[in-house]
Amino acid sequence: KDSDLAFVRWAICAILTWKNTTVPENIFHIHGTKDNILPIRFTKPDVSIPNEGHFMVYTKGYQVSEIIRKKLDSL
């Protein structure tokens, strides 16, 4: 709601037209199921956090940290 409209339009266009063909190795993707900025239906996350949005790192920081800690412990 508080984002600059010109920036949001630029960012959405950049995401939608990105032509990346190389997926980096060792990516671990955590995504909120209620992300309205980057909807989960366009992603393939390794872990999804139910009912969380784009700022889940802030709203569910402890839970995100635990997921990352478990992943690192498994390496």
C-alpha cells in the first residue's frame, strides 16, 4: 500500500519479462501462501508457510529462521 506506484509497475514488469535460463544450484525457496506481491501459484517453493504474505520474514521471522536452521543442519 505504501510503495511508490512507479516502482511497483517497474518491478512487476521486470519480474514478468525476466528471461533467466540458468537456475542457480543450492537454492532453497521459502514462500508464503498468501503472498499478494509474488503469488505462490507462479512459484515452486521448497517450503510454504500457510497464510503468510510477502513480509513473512518480518511477521514470522522465528518460523523462517527455524526452517533455514533445519535446512542448514541437514547439509
